[in-house]
Amino acid sequence: MQTRELGRSGLKVSAIGLGCMGMTGIYGPSDDHEALATLNHALDRGVNFFDTSDAYGPFTNERLIAQVLKARRNEVVIATKFGHEIRSDGSRAGGVNGRPEYVRQCCEGSLQRLGVDHIDLYYQHRVDKTVPIEDTVGAMAELVKQGKVRYLGLSEASAATIRRAHAVHPIAALQTEYSLWCREVEEHILPTVRALGIGFVAYSPLGRGFLTGQLNRLEDLGPNDRRRAHPRFFADNFRRNLAIVAGLKEMAAAKAVAPAQLALAWVLAQGNDIVPIPGTKRRAHLDQNIAAMDIHLSSDERARLETIAPVGVTAGERYPDDAMRAIDR
């Protein structure tokens, strides 16, 4: 398994990680047996970077992963997140909470649910715009001093916030959406993290499954699939965005690879400081994703992908309005 270092942090992880959110029912029905088999298979294949959050479920995703960590903790770089305000009973309070006391509370909860004595990479899931980032990261830094967390991360933070946070305590990684159909980070975010020596973790590198080429109609999504609330999956936008997939499918067929593999190969080719974490809950899809690391893209092929999915081509916002307002921009 190839590895990559997250910026200049010293934290090395598998070149492709595993996004675990979908294993607990976010995108349609889940199967704990297959999810656990997928987690173990990932470790067997050398994928050691697992990504979860207290918000996934809430809480159930961390508890699922704990079943694997119990026997294989030393093989895993476990990343989890806090920030979405969740009550102790698992109900969502709404909004984002970055207050120091909430940081400490969330960390204790995640440690307990995961069944570990430390978290390898602890992210603020969303920036609380009502709390100075210095206060939030200061509380996170205390967790490092206490040995409860090894490295700190941010998710969906602006360039200005990243700089302020990094001045308080080194930020090892920024996690933000990045794929062929979501390239906004290229203007300000990627240059900022690279200048500061911060690694970049690309979530949803397959466009929430859209870039796999397996979604051809809106009806392919189950009635409770959360993607139905995302503007890019609204009927008109869905049809317009199929043009991106059509180009991807054509190029993938010519190269004798799957569209998902081509999309992942593009993300991997954007720099050795970028680690994509495609989500899957099935072993077969995991194997397909791993194989993307062996795909070489020539300069001509990369240029063609730029024409298939240029910046700004995607129809629709990537989140519903309330979720977009919560993003630090």
C-alpha cells in the first residue's frame, strides 16, 4: 500500500483512506455485517486511515468502528470529528458548537464510543462562527497535551480561519470536499494549506457516488437517501450533471477502467499531499477504489478531464441552503 504524509505533520496514512459515514444508513440501507467485513478487508489491504464523526448516526458510526478497533487498534489511524451540536441522547440540537467545554465533552464521548485511549486525528467538523477559532483550537490543543488526541484537523474552514487556527497549534490536515465536480478549493484553500504545510483530505471524491456512473436516474436513489435533499441531485440539475458523467464514462471505457477509478485517479494526481477518503460500505467497491492508485494519467488525459469537468461546470450547490450557511467561507 502506498502511503502519504499529511503535509509536514509527520502523520503518514494510506494514500487512499476509507470514509465510513455511509456504513450507518446515510445513503440508503446499511448492513453491519458487510460494513464490518469491509473495515477488516480495508486493513487487510493496507488501507489504515478510517474517517468517522460523532455526527454520523449520530454516534452509531463510531460504535460500529469500535468493533474493529477492539482487535486491531494498532493498525488504524482513526480520525473523528466534533462540532455539530448533539444532545447526550443522540438527538440533534441544531447548529454548530465550538465552545471549549463542548470540545472537551465531545472528545470524551468519542473516546468512549470508539473504545480507545486516544484519537489519532481530531477535526472540528464545522467552524462555529460565534466562537473565536483561537478558543476552539486552544481547547483542542489541550487535548493533545493530555494525550487524548495526537493531531488536529479542521473541516470546511476558510483560508483565513486556517491561518488563525494554525497560529494557535499546528493543524495537520484540512478535510474539505474535492472532486472533479467540486473544485472550489483550488483557488484559495489548497494554496493556503500547502504554504502552511497542512495536509489535504478530500472527502466525497466521487461526488457522493454521482461520478461512479451508477446513478442514471433520480429514481436510483432510495426514498430516504439523504442525497435527495442536495441541490445537485434535484431533477433538473441531475440531468445537467449527467453530461459530466457521460464524458467520464467515455474516457474510462477507452482506458479500460471504471469511471469511479478514473475520478479517483484524478484526485490522487493533484498532489502527494492530498489523500482522498472515498466512502463505501462494500468490499468490492473498496477493492475497485484501491486499484485507482495504479492508474497513470498522462498530461493529455489530465487535460481532457479538465475539459470534461472544468471549474464551475456542476449544476447546483453541493449542500442544501442551511448546510451551505454553516460552511465557513
